[in-house]
Amino acid sequence: MGEAKVQDALRALVEHLEEAEIDYAIAGAMALNAYGYHRFTSDVDVLLTADGLARFKAARLGRGYLERFPGSRGLRDTTHAVDIDVLLTGDYPGDGKPKAVRFPEPSAVAERLDVGAFLPLRVLVELKLASGLSAPHRLKDLSDVLELIRAASLPRELATELDASVRDEYLRLWEAAAAAPDPG
């Protein structure tokens, strides 16, 4: 574990972003893994600004990265054969429609962990809840929060730090996690 292509792609992406001095925050399953909920993923999710994405493309397209299709914000790490999903500051999670929770500016929120800069736990939970609540095809995001609550023993009180639009769902999932038998 830790040596799979996706982890290699993560390390390479972090190295290239930091070399180019582009603000970023790792999100998605790689962030879940960093906070204690280990689940399989085959891609890397990264939060960038529109300018950061443009700068990354200018520096790296054709040098280990390709657009998934012309003009796409989705990238492909050609060295490791791993997709890179880019989330953009200001966009809305889930269905993409306006809501109280938006993707933040990486420089304002990123937290340094072992492998690079990641979304803070609170922000990750908030985004996953907003995504799962707004998009029926994103129910895995709610499941991710439930499993993260269990794996990282997240406190009930975290709800007070979350946006009001997702607070009740966090509490519902926290109660479900507390009532469930120990999976071990």
C-alpha cells in the first residue's frame, strides 16, 4: 500500500504543482485516506484556481500530462496512467448549482500533511455533504462521510463548525455511525 500508481501520481502532481508555485489542495479519496478512511481510488482529485489550472497546463501539458479532451479541466497523468480530476475554486459541489457551500481558494484553506497540501478535514466533510445532498448520483459522498466518521472517530461537535446547510445531514450520519455495530 502507498506504492500504487495512484499514490505515485499524487506525489508527482504535488511535486509539479509545488515546483510551479501553484496553490492547490488534494481532495477526494486521497484526502479521505490521509484522514484515516482508507478506500480504493483510481484517480487524484485536486482543488485549483482557474489561474492555477491554466498555469499548470501551460507548464505540464505534453510533459507527462494530457487533457482528457481538448479544453477539458480533467487531466491524465501519462506516466502513471492515472486521471487527475480538477475541482475549481468558486464552483459548487455535487450538481454544480448555486448553494451555500462552494469550493474554496486553496491558499486560504490548504493544510500541510505528509504528502502535500490537503483540504482540511472540516472542509472536506462539508464539501462531501453538500455534494451528496445535491446530486443523487453522488450518494457515495454521503457514504464517505459516514465511513470517515467511523474511521477517524469524528466528534459530534464537528457539526457546529459546518455550514448550516449540511449540519443536519452530518448529525444524521454521526448518529447512524454511533448506532452501528463495530465493523471489526
